[in-house]
Amino acid sequence: MRFDERVTLVIETIKPGTGLDDNRVVKSYKNVPCYPSDLSHNEQMGLFGSYRLGSFKLHLQGKYESVKEIIYHGDRRKVQGKRYHAGVTVIFV
């Protein structure tokens, strides 16, 4: 795979506060290399329950756990699912 494109990951972490229910959500942004590919029909039906023309998956080098959103080609999208395999994180969008 050629990881020649870039994606911005929106990583959310929860910082505990001083009181009860005083937690803060801190967002950080990180640019990482990625490899985009299309979803198969079985993956689309398993994740979304229907066929979506705009859905795809991104392969990222490394393991990323707290990713909630991505910014890819200027579009902000929510992460629908993640899978980890052989040092690569696969994000379904």
C-alpha cells in the first residue's frame, strides 16, 4: 500500500475535572499519512445496513484509538467503525 495521501484526525480525550461531572473533552488534531480504498458490498451492508456511494475506508499506519472524526479533502466526517490489523488502523467512513 502507498500511504501518499494525508488525513487530519480529530482525537478526543476526556480530562477529569475537580468536581463531579466536571470532565472536559479536549480535541487535538493530527495529520497522518493514509491510503483510501472503497468498501465492498458486504462491508457496506454490515456497517450501514444500506449502500452509500460516499462511503470508503482509510488505512492508517499505526494504532489510533480515540479518533471520533476525520477531515479528508476538506470534508469533516464521523468515524463509523475501526479495525486494527498488523500495525495498521482501518477507519470506515
